Amino acid sequence: RLLKKEMPGVLHVKQLICLAGFLVFLVGCSSKLEPMDEDVVTVPEIGEQASAVDNNAPEAEKSSPVSVPDNKYFGLWWRYLGSAELEMLIDRMIVNNQQLQISAQRVVQAKARSIQDYAQTLPEVTTTAGYTLEAPEGGLGSVPKGSSPSSGEEFEVGLNARYTVDIWGERASFAQASQYRLQQSIYEYDARLLQSITDLSKAYLEYLSLNDRIRSAKESDAALSSMLEAMAELYEQGDATVVEMQIQRSSVYNSRVVLPTLQLGKEQAANRIARLVGVAPGELKLSDLGLDSLTFPAQIQGISSAYILRRPDIQAVEAAMLAADADIDVARKAVLPSLELASEVGFGSTKVSDLFQPHTLMWNFIANLTATVFDGGRREQQIKFAQAVRAELVETYVFNVYSGLQQARDALNGIEFTERRLGMQKTSTEAAKQALDLGLESYRAGGIDFLTFLDSTHSYQRRRDELFTFYLEYYQSFIDLYGALGGGIPYRGAYYGKSDVKASIAALEAREQEDVEEYSGPSWVEGEEGWLVEPESYQSAE
């Protein structure tokens, strides 16, 4: 009855705004976000296939068995191979590698963006200081004909504050998504570091193997050259035919053809190492050591699929999925009404001396409640876009998990089958060596002809060269296993979020996942920092 008395048939403007605001608030409260589907990625336990790997290669002295990946040995495994040169190369790579530096700068960018996005949840306060000179003082048309206009001055000092109230938590979700992207960039740096260490170590092993093969080729060339000289003497004495001498000469040069090929491969490996280290090809000087200068562990224990899930490339996708979940939340809440508050307080006067006097004080306060009526479907499509991004990341996560599992299994199979082949090749090489030694005596005694003896010489050379290649493949399989399990970088600690995508390992659910606490937001357990402000100092293994 009061409304009808004041404004019959029409609502009062203030009451209309209050009613509209209340209705909008009810609409917002009724817009309950539907929970996302829970996706579970089942990962077989690789430890059931091989919980430990033995190093049965007979050449190098073995170090003690190690577990993975919670000890210093596995985290910095290359420090325990007994190669000061490899340590130096990896240290230089961590500092100088351009791709690592690019990843590090992306972390800095993501950190700046995260701080910037969080700042959007806070009020914005600005200060203003203004001076205005206006003529005519009384406004247009205020100057009589024949008179000159006069000017007036105004001085103003004030503070402006603006704040968008985060009614639905949209800005909080936006800031949280940015925080997750910072963690993603950190993990991506770790993934690049892990890949770089793996690539450099394998390239260095290839370089050492080529040194061995070059030495073997030179020894074979010296032996065949000696035989050619002896054959020339026999030919001069009439005890060898010209055919035998030419065959021996052809054999010598055929053996020498291999040497330039091996030297080319060595130079290419050195150039590849230089690029990984971050220097120009040709500027890096390496030693002539062989594979026997390295010491690999006698055994790697505790192999499990849980360590694959801790790889930085997989954790990077997890962080990206958490960010995508937050992006969906932002997109959904963007369709709800927003409330913006603005206020200004200051002093204004036509005289500087009157500023900051009580009678020159001025202020205002504005509250705007805004709801979108029509936007052509833009916000709705943003929701669909965010959902599609998350679906893409789910598939990427599954792909990365299974790829990591494949790499680990391939490395385990590589160690197993290459070890078998290495053992058989070693036996074959030893037999070829005995055949060569016995063949030389038989040839001198006239028991076998020259071609048979030459064939035994070539057979030993081929088998010895293949033996070095098999040793390379065997030890590179260990490096592949280190990389597949995430060995080689400091573990930053467990990172928990609210992502509904989980990797489930049946063997771990019983003993580990029961102890995982749920966190309301992102945090690093045990006080671990997400980004190392200063790089760790690496000490050589003694």
C-alpha cells in the first residue's frame, strides 16, 4: 500500500534496483557448478616385471646397488660413473644450454604473470593530481559583446579506488589457474633438464665408444700393414704369389676405409655434445677415453611405476589439467552477475591555498551490479572451449603416462636382451681371437692357406668392433632407464591439487595413496620450494 501511495502503478527506482539485485543474486546462487567427471588412468606396475636390474657386464668395476629415486645417487646418478669429464659437461650444460635458459625464462614469465593475475583479486587504488585552466570562466556565452573572456583555475588532489567483488570466486579461480601454470612451467623446465642430461650422457657414451672403435681400427691396420710387409718379403723370396700380395694389399686398404668413417662419427658426436653443452661446435676439447673409464652400478633396485608418475613431463600435464579445471570454473562463473565498487575522495579548489581544507573535501561512492543479457553466445562458447582444452589435456596426460611406461619397459628390455647379446658377442670375439692366434701358427707351419688366415683376421676385427657397439647399447639402456624413471633432477616434492584425473597403481593404492592428504589449494609438502631461487651447488663424487 505504501508503494501505491507514493508511485501508483510504478515501482520506486531504488526498490526496483534492490529487487533486481535480489533476483540476480538468487539466479547466481542457483547456478550450481556441476562436478566434473572423474577420470582414472590405470597404470600397470612395472615392478612386477622387474623390481631390480643387475649389471652383469664384465668390463668395468661396479659401484654399490642403488634404489630409485629417493636417494642422492639416483638424483645425480652421473656423478657416480667415475667420469670427471662427464660431470664437467653436464655442469656446463645446466648453466649454458640455450634451451634450458629459454625454459628458465619462461618460468620467470609465468611467475610474473601469476603475481599479476593474483593482483587482480585485490582493490586498485590510484592517486590523481590535476590542474585545469578554463576560459571563459563562466562558460560559453557568458562573455558580453565587446568584453574579453577571463580564465579560471582549478586544483584537484584525490584518491580513486576500484574493486570488483569476487562474489562467485571467479577471480580466485583465475588466480589459481595462473598459479598452476607457474608450476607447469617449472615442471617443463625440469623435463627439459632431464631430457638434456639423458641426451648428453648418451652422446658422451657414443663418443667414448667411437674412441674405442678407432683404437681397435688402428690396431687392426697396424697388424694388416705388418702382414703386408711380410707378404712383400715372401714375394721377393718367391714364397708368395702376386695374387696373395695384392689380396693382402686390398685387405689393408679395405680396413683403412673404416677409420675415416669412425673419425667422422666421432667429430659429429663431439659437435652434438658441444651444442648440448651450449658452446659453438669446434670449441669443445674432449679426451680420448673409452667406455672402460666409466663405472655403472652393480644393480638398480626398487623399480616401480610410481616413479614414472613423478616424472616432470607428466607432472607438467597434471598442473596444466589443474589450470584447465580452474579455467572452466572461470568460464562458468563469467556468465553470472558482477558487482563493481568504485570510490573517490579528494580535495578541489580554485586556489592552491584552499586545498586540504575541510570545505574543499569531495567524495563519491558508486556500486554497479552488471549482468549480461545478450553476448551472441561468446561466454557459452568460452565454456565449451575450456572444456575442450581440458579434454585434450586428459588425453595428453594418458599419452605421456603410457609413453613413460613404454620407455621404462623398452629400457628394461634393452638391458636384458642387449646383455644376452653382449655375452654371446664377447664369447664370439674371444673365439675369433683364439682362431686368429692359432691360424697364424698354422699358416706359418703351412697348415692353412693364406685366404683362410686372412678370413680369420677379418672375422676377429668385425667381432671386436661389434663388441664395442654392443657395450654402447648396453650402457645406453641404463641411461634410458634412468631417464624413464625421472632420475637426474632434484625431486621438488609432492604437489597436490583438485584435479579429478588420477593415475592409479594397484600396488601403490594399498600402501601409499592412503597417506595422501587432500589440500584445499596448491602447496608443496615438506616446505619444498617450487622454484629454486639459487641453483644447487653440485659437488663431484669422491
